[in-house]
Amino acid sequence: MNNTEKYFLQELSAFFSEKMNRFNFKFIILWMALLTGFTSQAQTKATSTPTTTTSGSSSVEHQWEYLVVSYGKTIFGTPEKTLAYRSIGLSATAQEANEIQQSLDVLGRFGWEVITIVGTIGGDQQIVLKRRFDKNRVTNENLAILRGREIYLKDLLDILERGRRIREETETATAAERNKPRLIDLDLKEKEDRRDSIQATRDSLIKSQLSSTTWGNQAKSTLRVRDFDGKFTNIDVTVDITELMLKNGNNYRASEVKSWITNTAIPMLQTAASSFTSSGSVDIKVTATITFNGKSEKVGESSTYFSDYSKRWN
């Protein structure tokens, strides 16, 4: 019988002598069960200690905990600590990563020791630290972790708030710059207004013609007039032809796509643009896409050009 068992049997005897008249037999059984469980747990703990190394007659228990951190890119700059050794011959070219040093100094005061660093100078680095495991210290630090988490979350909220303020200030400054009075050339403004009016009219015409087709609701068009007099017009149309060309879930024919663009889409756009070919040159480009696995993929493209010089489509 070990000392722990003797101690609890003595306590049990004293308990019975003083309290027997106040408790029934069921409580005695409960107390014995608790005693048996305690001694069993003590024996289990004694036989399941971590791996140890023996030096002479003493046994040293090795239990470690680890910390893996990264501070991003390591930036070296003006030396600080090494200045203390400059007078005894330390190279004047020595530089220090002061921000990381300060962080490691804090961790070092709590027992953390660097055991390896993975990464390259000038790149992201992973620092691995370890220290002897101390249950009481870990328990105390868990409370500090909770406090640290609160500070960390507050810092994140502060960063988000600063970002929001910066965006608002930038938007305000941009709006102020945009609305700031400027010297206006009325001749230039009149030309720009005329170009914008021509562009809006032609764009409306192309969109109207597209909407009258069976496939126009799957088309997106962009029209741009490149000069003040409407002599150069670009028309770009992208059409999703999934319903027209996709077969058996994942098949299509490039030849059919090319034929459809050449014989259906481009002739319709040429007809729609005929009302302003008399004013100058027109570029038309049609791009056909198919939606597959949630992505839009280009499956065909063709262009045509009306020359103001030759007065025909090429």
C-alpha cells in the first residue's frame, strides 16, 4: 500500500468515527468508489509519463511546445544592437531586421527559442520556436491569448475604419477635383457634344436592330465614334450562342459558328450600319461565346470593314 492510499484510509476512518450517525451506507459506498478512482488515476498517471532521458541517477522529463510565425518579408536596415560591439571590431556593414528582432525579443522573454527559419532573405520567412512545456504558464497565457484576441480584433476594426476613411477622403478629393472649375474651350466642347450625340444615336440604332433578332437578347454591343465628325465608327458585338450551337451538353462545330457569324450576324449589322456608312468608315467585329461549366468561352470571331475610300465592305 503506497502513502497515498494510507492517507486516504486514515481520513476515511476519521470521517466514519465523526460522521457515521449523519450519513447512510450509500454515502460510504460512494466515498469508497471515489477513493478507488483516485488511486487508479494516480497509478495510471505514474505509468504514463512522457518519454524521459536519464543522466546518472536523475531523470529529466522532455515536454516541448512550439510556435510557428511569419512576419512577412525580412527587411534589413539601420543597426541598433550591433552598435554596442562596433568598438571591438564588428563590421560596419552589419544591418539588422529591427522589427523582427523586437518581436523575437518579446517572445524570448517568455521562454521561446528560435530553432529554425525557413525562407529566403528578402522573401517571406517562417520562424519556428520552441520552449519547455509548463502547464501553469500555458494556463496563464491562455488568459493573455483571450485578451490579445480582443486587442487583435480591435486593431482589425481600426484598420478597416482607417481604410474606409481613406476611401471616403479619396472619393471626396476626386469629386472635388472633377467638379473644380476649369477653363473651357467652347469650340472643343461643341465638337465633343456633337460626337457624343452621333455616338448615342448610332448606338441606339444598333441595339434596336439587335433586339429585333431571335438571338439579340444574348448579345452585348459597344459602339464608339472615334472622331468629332462621325467619320470613324467601331462596333463590337459579343453574342452568347450556347442555345444555338451547343449540342449534347459539351459539343459544338467551329465551322457552324463561323458560318453563323459570316452569314447571319455580320450581314444584320452591316444593314443596321448602312445608314451611317455614307458619313465615313465602319469597323464591325463579332465574337461568339459558349457558356460551359459556368464560364464564357470564345468559340469564334470575325470582322468586316467598310472603307470610305472604296465605298464597299471588305
